[in-house]
Amino acid sequence: MSFDSATIDAAREGASGEAGLKLKTTRLGGRLVRILVALIVAALVAQAFYVVQARPEDLVTGVHGMVDLISRAMPPAWSEFGDMLWPALETVDLAIFGTTFGVLMALPLAVLAAANVTPARPLYYLARAVIALTRAVPDLVWALLFVTAVGLGPFPGALALSVHSIGMLGRLFAEVIEDMDFGPVEALTLTGATRLQIFTHAVVPGVLPSLLGISLYRFDENLRSSLVLGFVGAGGIGFHLLTAMNLFQYQTVSLLLIATFALVMAAERGSAMLRRRVA
């Protein structure tokens, strides 16, 4: 069977036409999807504005009140600087305690919650459940529970930070262990090494830099959280800040806010520098 040139050209034109039609349909479908996504995002933002009862005009009319509050807070009560040092130390120590014991409790859970090194599947699910529970409950709620149990002071805040840190640290530690290079583990397994030897000589060296970086980042977060926990009686600068606000001692409030800013910035820069060193 033979085809003349006209038949071949017609077939080519038909094929190119079908391809062009498919391309146009694909482009039209892509535009419709983008428009639909944009409408959904706009609807979500609009309902958020409605639910939170956003009133931007109130900010404009309330500016004079904010200015009056700031003017009453100036100058800061520098004469109370010495009295502020102990609450500042409490705040830093809350973060240190919470991070240290959070790491110590999260490490064994992370080993059990890592699918590639867990000794048994039931332990894997149990560890994942504990990590999810400690992460799901906010640290403020943990602080309220521990304040009820052991009373006011920095100790319940330290316990709350420790327990809440298990959730974030345990999950991230487990993910780091699951993503590690498994070559050294397999090599030690072939030599007949025990599970403990494999963990100490292959798993730990492979994930230690990442674990240290995550722990330092968590310390930075715990320092910020310890300020808020003081509002429920867990000590630190937050407790004194709430007391000063209730007593309308705005100059003391401004001093405590300056101290808070200095602590947060120092911790952020220090932890960032250490993370670069261990990376």
C-alpha cells in the first residue's frame, strides 16, 4: 500500500492539531487549578479575619493608649537591676535543666522510635505514642500540672520544659537516626558486634553532630518558653514580669523586657555559633 504526499501531509496536520489541542487543554486545566487554589486561599484568609474579629481601625484609634503606656514605662527602673539578676539566672537555668533532661529522656525513646534500629515493633509504636503525647500537650499545660503537683517556683517549670522537650527532640532524633548512613552499622554487624557495640561505635558517631545541633536549637526555644511559663508561677523573669504588670510598675516591666531581649539574643547568637561548630 502506498500513500501520496497529500495524504501524509494531512495525517501530519491532524496529529499536530491533536497535540496542540491537548497542550491547550493542559494549559487551561493548569490555569483553572491555580485560580481554584487562589480562591480557596482567599476564602481561608477572609474567614480567619471574620473569626478573629479583626478590626484594623481599633489599632489606629488605640495608638494613644499604647504611647501613654510606653511613656509611663520610661525610663526603665535601672535601680532594680541587681534584683533582676536572680530571676534572669532562674530563666537561663530553666532552659538548661529542661534541655538537658529532655535530651536524656528523648534519646532512648528516639532509638526505640527509629524504624531501622528499634529492637521490637511494639516498642516502636509505644515510643512513638509517648513522643506524640508529650509533643501534643503544650508546655504551659504541663507547667500547670506540675505547679499543682509540686507548688510554685522554678522546679515545675523545669519539669514542664523537660517533658515537652521529649516530643520535639524524640521525633527529630528518631528521624536523624532513620536517615543515617547504614554502612558502618552493616559492617559492624558482619563482624559479629553486639547491639550495644553497634550503637556506640556506628550509630552515635554518625548522628552526634545532628543531635547536638538539634539540642542547641531546643535550648534556644526553651529559653523563650521559660519566660512564658513564669506567668503560671513557674519562676524566672516571666513571674516577675507578670507581678510588675499587675502592680502597674511599668518602669520595672520595661527593665525586665530589656533583660528578656538581651537573654534571648545572647542565647540565639551563642547557640547559632555552637551549631556552626558542630555541623
